[in-house]
Amino acid sequence: MKTLVAFLFLGSLDLAWCNPEPGAFNIARTGEASESSVFDLSSPRNDAYKAIDSVKDTKWHNGFCSHTNNDHSPWWRLDMKQRYKVNTVVLTGRSDAAMERLMGAEVRIGNSPVNKNPVCGTVTQITDPTTTFSCNGMEGRYVSVVIPGRSEYLTICELEVYGDPMCQVCY
């Protein structure tokens, strides 16, 4: 029992159970992405939609990642077009360089389009470019990734969202 409590307290057990089911639908694919700025406007390779294109290439130079300028509190936002109960968010950053830039990034979920929604989780390790967050049915239309309180580049190579639509008209 002590081991189970320790796993729950440290979050290890939660991380083991928060992966999406095989074949689950990635809600992000049907949404619309935006970001605080676009790095190198002369190249379309950095646009926000690159983070929801279903290509999990973590090498930025290959052209499949979003990338902002060095903004103060940079953000990236997904409008899912309707409200969902979000169970899992999978955030994938770069593996080729600058993984540390995502340290402290917050994943937020809610109904406000201004990135002030409740926090589902925060990036606390950068040993792997992919971080999975268990959001336990947080409700909202928007999923944002924000690096609060510092000037930084925000690069997202893929963001996946798994959950269930909210009942629009319940009988």
C-alpha cells in the first residue's frame, strides 16, 4: 500500500495510465492553431498549424514544427471549435537542439481564448521531447501552451489532444 501511495504522490502511476488508447481520435487535427508570432516570416515552415499536422518529426530544420519569435510569455493556442472534456494532452518539442526552451511551459485548458485558463500541467523535465499530461476531463474549447514570465522561443513539433465532446443538447 505504501508503494501505491508513493506512486500516486509522485505522479508515476498517473503518467503510466494517461496515454491515449490505441486508435483514439486526436481532436487537435480538426482544430485551428494560432501563436503569438511566427519565426522567420519569409518561411511558412514555422506556422502554428505545423503543431497539429500529425507529423511527429522533432527536428525543426525538417519543417514540421511551429516556432515563435523570442517573445515575452510566448504562446500557442488550439481552438477545438467546440467544448471537450480533455483527458490527455501530448506535447512534443524539438529533439535536435534547444529542448530546454520548453522547461516551465504550461498546458492550459478552458473556454477563454486569452490563455488565462486553468493549468493541466507544466513541463518539468526535458530529457525527452515528448511530455504527456493527464488532464482528467478538464473542460474547454481551447488548449494553450504558454511559457509564462520570460522571453523565449516556443517550438512545438506536435500537440495531440484526446477526450470526449461535451454534450451540446442533452436529452
